[in-house]
Amino acid sequence: MFTPLFITGFVLLLAGLFGGRYLGERSLKLLSSDEKLKLLDSFSRFRAFGALPLLIIFLSFLGIPRLPPNLMWPAYFAAWALVAVYFVVVHQLIFRRLSELGINGEYQAAMRKARWMVYGGFAAFFVLDTVAPFVTR
């Protein structure tokens, strides 16, 4: 069930998540106290509910093995496409809001690096998880 490629992908996913979180936390040092307050006020609803669509998408992955075999791969790719759409929408919302708030460019650049690290972890997991069934046969 858990092939070496799946485990490697999962480790890379975790590395991307934790690395992105670490870089995001470090980037807070680039903000003034006023900017930090603006950020907290502006993103409070997003922090509370922003991950809910992603959670629902990932729960859909649990149903994929219960589908008829001819629908499993299309459902798998559809679920990953929804993950990609989620990331694109969230990325746009975050950086549009940062620009609207007048948050400094250094912080925005640092946050972009952090977000791309997270995206890279998801991409590595997707590729290795997708390839794993074909390599282990």
C-alpha cells in the first residue's frame, strides 16, 4: 500500500509544508508593528475558514478507492485539479490583499517563497504518488 515513492512524496510534502511555514514565520520579522496588526485583522476570516475547501477536497480522496475502476483515475486527477485551482485562487487572494493593505514588498517576496515551497511539496507528492502504481508493478 505505501510504496517507497509514496513515502518519499509524503516526506517531501511534509518538508514543503513545514519549510513554508518556517519561512512564513521568519518573514514576519520584515513587518512593522502596524503592518502586523493590519495582517491579523485582514486575514482573520481566511485563517478560520480558508483551509475548509482543501479539507473537503482531501476527504474526497478517501472516496476514490470505492469508485468503479474505470472512474478512479479520472476522479483522482479531478481531485488534484481542484487542489491546484484552490492554490491558484488562494494565492491570488492573499497577494491581492497584501497589495491592497500596502504591505512592504520584502515581506511579499518572502511570503511568495514560502508559498512556493508549500506548492512544491504538494507537486512532488502528486508526481510521486501518481507514478508509484506504475513503477511498483
